[in-house]
Amino acid sequence: MKKFDLFKIVAYLILTICALATVFPLIPLLFASLKGKEEFQNTGSLNPPKNWFNFHNFAVAWSQGDLVHGFFNTGIILSVSLVGTIAIGTMAAYAIDRFNFRGKQLVLWGFLAATLVPGVTTQVATFQIINKLNLYNTRWAAIILYMGTDIISIYIFLQFMASIPKALDESARIDGAGHFTIYFRIILPLLRPAIATVVIIKGIAMYNEFYIPFLYMPDPALGTVSTALYRFIGPFSASWQVICAATLIVILPTLTAFLLLQKFIYRGLSAGAVK
Amino acid sequence: MFKEKTKRQFVPWLYLLLPIGLLALFTYLPVINMFWYSTTEWDGFDPHKKFVGFHNYVKIVKNPEIFHSLFNSLYYFGGAVIQISLALFLATVLSYRFRGSNIFKGFLVFPYLLNSVAVSLAFLYLYKGGGGLDLLVKHLGLGRFLTLWLGNPHIVNFSLAGVSVWRYMGLNLVLFLGAIQSINPELFEAAQLDRANRWHQFRYIILPGIKRITALSVILAVSGSIGVFEIPYIMLNGSNGTTTFVIQTLKTAFVLNQVGLASALAVTLLGIVLVVTFVQRKIFKDEGVDLV
């Protein structure tokens, strides 16, 4: 019994140190964001702010940086891409899992092999395509790329669909349901847990995506959360307390989502990595 | 009956039309074009692409900067090894459920979900001269180790790899924990009856149970460290010797407007990733690992 307690103490100690190390990089950020200009210049970055409710920097960051645009654009891109990604992923999975047809193996292989292509570098050539489609400097560039290159979701849907008994489709078919009715009224509702997983992990990934909006949407009015925050670096480099506030504004939605959806997020991360 | 059968052949393509169309347009067409562009000298605008054969590849092999940026991947790979070991250790500790273990897990996983620009800015501020890290180091009485974390060219890549460990450890932790929790609990009960100690439980139950996920983590670590991009790009724009292969490729394409050469770089990267994946699949084949 005593030995067990020792283990517990050591475990708590190690975990506490690791948790502190995880939080530590964010602490100077929080402190700085709550300090006035003078206070910021005259105090060390590990000194807590005088007034914990001084939200002046947050107001400046919100109104003077382009964060408003950023959240608006990210919101639009995120919603449209998620709906699209779910439609595409479930359709592909439905066709592959529920039908036997010539060329099925080839199709499956085509999706499989695509996961090996490193996404960032193909932008060298993808850029030309987006340009030819006249999507450069429009939100559609990000939307169509998020939708069109998301293969992990197809896998998540495929995996989940395999566990939905085929007898359900059969009996519906005998009752006279067409393939679309089966897809829309039977399969889609049963896929709800998988859809939740995709929404969560893809939603987080799209919220965090930096390079695609950076490359394809240079127009400041089309800034997303990531690029709008990135653009703080130049103009605000003399007032880091504002940059810190902006950074926290961007972190806040992630923190909220994490606190509310912790369990789903853990499940989603495992499902997304282990294709 | 025959008609029904042909219909069943035809219907799936209705559902596949859009997914396959997008796959072809945004994954396979770029790859094919990349090969094509890589044999040309082209700025990305000129309607005429000048064919130069393998000239771009010769340029790559002769350019020492390329090898330097590939070498930089090693810092991140080193970081990934630390990160995987740490995650394995912490996952083992956390798998003995006790009060508060979920809170600790939350703390450790959270960084993985954060926006890359936010992470980069947080660490730019932390690493600043006289910033949070300097103060911490001084408080710990290690003042003589103070340096410019991002300015010292011998240190900067370690600092960046550190950011990467901080950011990605949580993912490994979740994967390991998931694998440990899916081990049959009866095994642990049997071990307890046999008076096996914690080390034995780790060595003979946990370790064999997470083989597959460890292999996956290593594969992700290798391709991840070759593909490092966001942190060095956002924090330092690849300056001070922190360029990575991906940064170099993208700068060649979109800053220097040498799309031909950039495509050759991209093809090279694709080749490296494919070879690495292939070799790893060979190695892990006996382990019953079934990946991509």
C-alpha cells in the first residue's frame, strides 16, 4: 500500500511539472495583454499585470487589426467547406462501401495513394489551377481546396459505414426505396457520430490553416483568423502587448471548443491520425 | 434482372463524380503538372515554357543550400524522438487512472489544437531578449546559459524544434493513451494476481500493445520533420539558417518566380516521402502494421 502512494506522489509531481511547462509559454502572453503601454515597458514579462481587468489592448487589437474580417471570413469558409466535405466524403464512402462495381479497387487505391502526396509542396502546381479557374483572391480558393483535398474524412466515413449493417439498405430497397433515399434517409442519419468527428477535427484544422489563405487570398479584406493575426507582426511590432491580446483572442475560441468537446476531440484525433 | 445489374454498375459513379473530379483536379493534376513544369524553365506567367530537360534537377544536386535545408529536418526529427518518448512515458503514467488525470491530459493535449500563428507569436514573445524564457532561466540560477534563443545561429534550430515538441506532443499522447486503453483489461488483472510490478506490466503488456501506434508515430515523425514549414516560416521567415525544404520550395516558386526549379524541388520532396514510406512499410511489415 505504501509503495502505491509513492508512485502516486511521483506521478503527480511529474505531471505537474509537465503541465506547468505546457502553460508556461502562454503566461507572458496573458500578462502582457493586460498591461498598459507604460506598464508593459517598465515591468518584466513574468510580472503579473496591475489590473487584471484592463482590456484596452483587446479593444485595440479587435478594432485596429483586421480580426473582425478574419473571424467573418474564417466563419464563411469553415461552414461552406464543412458542408461540402461532409457531402463529398459521405457520397464517396457510400459508393465505395455499398456498391460492387468495376474499377472499385482502382478508385479506392486512387484515394489511398493521394494521402502520400505532401499537400504543401504541390501548391507550386495547384496555384496555376486555382489561377486558371479564376479563384485567386476569392474565398472559393480556400473552400474548394479544403473540400477537394480532404481524404481523411472519406476514410473516417468509410470506416464508420462498414459498421452499419447492410441489411438496413436491403430491407429499404425491398420496400421500394431508391439509392438516393437510402443514402439520404438511412445512411446519412446513421453516420451522425462520424459527421461529428469530421466537423470537429476538420473545423479545428481549417480554423488553424495558415498557408492556403496566405497564398491564395492576399487581399487584406479576405484575411482569415490566421492571416489576420499574422499581419499584426509588422505594424504592431512596437506594441507587443497588442499582439499578445490579438493572439489570445484567436486562442479563446479554441479553448472554448476544447473545454466543451474534450471527449469528442480526443476520439477525433485518434481517428484522424490512424487512417 | 439484367437491367437492374447494369444500373447497380452505373449508380455508384453518380456519387463518385464530384469526389473523383476534385481528387483529379487538386491532387493528381498538380502532381502531373509538377513533373512537367520541373523539366522547364518557367516564371509562372509566360505563356511559353522553355524545355530544359533535367537541368533543374542538376541545379538542385549542385546547390549546397538544399542539403542545408534537408539537414535542418534532423533538428525536428531529434525533437520528435524526444516528443514520442515523453508522450509514451506520460501516457503510461496517465493510464493508471487517478484523480485529476483527465485535467493533466487536457493541459498536455491543448497545445496541439492551437492556431499555428498564435503558437508562433507566443514563442516569439517568449524567446525575446529579456523575455519570459530568459527570466525563467535566471530564476533557476542558470543565468550563464542565457543566449539569444532565436538570434544565435547555433541555437535557433533547437529553439524552433522545441516549439514543435511543445506543440505536437499532445497528439502522440492521445494516440498512445487510446492504444493503452484498448488493451484488454483482463491482462492487467491477471498481471496483478501474478504480482507483476509496474515495470513488468509496462514491459510485457503495455509495450506490445502499442507497437502499432509507435510505428505510426515514427512514420508521422519522419514525414513530419521533412515537411516542417509553419513554425520556422511564421516565426523567422526561414532566416538565420532556419530554412527548411518546404520553405525553400515555396520561396523559389512564389518569391523568386522560378516555377520550373520549384517544381523540381517539389518532385524531389515527393520522391523522398515515397521512398521513406516504402522503406518503413518494409521494416514494419512483420509487425503487422497496416498503414496507408
